[in-house]
Amino acid sequence: MDAENSYKGMDFDELPDIYVIFITEHDYYGRGKAIYRVRRTVEDDNSLYGDGSNILYVNGQYRDDTDIGKLMHDFCCSDPDDMLIPMLAERTRYLKTDEKEVKHMCEQMERIENRGEAKGVLKTLIQLVQDGDLSLNRAAEKAGMTTEEFLKKKEEYEKNNH
């Protein structure tokens, strides 16, 4: 991430602080807090490392009258009329009722679904080749790829799954 936010010759202390935020479905640490902050420390004296990296785990189950509690409530709402934050409810209502936006969202979801299905088919074909039940050439043909393309995907799959 630092590489994207820096330029040649830039001093380390000029780098912007970076925040990585995970909104978890459940209370990841099980302590009932809204947010858990994670920072790097020096093991020898437990002092902060000070590199500007910050990790936040937001408890998606958290509910109360604070902004975070309301936001987590609204993230779980499918009906904008049940939402507590007016601006979020308004935007959600627009995205769910504007014909153009609904069509765009449906197209995006279909694209994601098709990508997932294609990955599943490719995984199955790779496993059939590994088991000796299908030839490499036939699997590539079924995947709509050249043998070289399929072999590359097979090698990537094996690298990531062993």
C-alpha cells in the first residue's frame, strides 16, 4: 500500500497513515466492543512501531445509539424504511428503486455469479485432469481455452492449493 502512496525520494515520515478496516459479520474478538484497533508494536518494550499502519475490526453485531451502532444496524437492513441514518436510507432507496441503478446492480451481480460459476467449472476440470479422468486437451476444450492457457491455470491452482 505504501508504494501506491509514495514517490521516488520520499521520506518515510512523509507517508500517509494507512487504515485497513474489516467489518466482520460477528464479534471477531468476542468482547462486545464496537471497534478493535490493531497496531504494530516492538516486542522488546511493547512500544508502538509508529509506521502509520492501522487495522480496525468493526463488530458487525454491535448495536447501540452511537454512530457505529446505527451504521451496523443499517448495514443489516434490506429495507431503507428500517434504517436509522437518513442519508444512507436515502441512497439505498435510490439504488433499490431507480430503474437504471437496479438494472446496473443486477448486471453486476450476474457478472459476479458467472465468474464464480466459471471458477467452479475450471476447478472441477482441473481436478478431473489431476485424477486422470479427463485429458488435458479435452479439459482445455471444455474450458474454452488453449491447452497452454489451461495448463497455466492448472499450475496456478496447484500452487495456491498445495
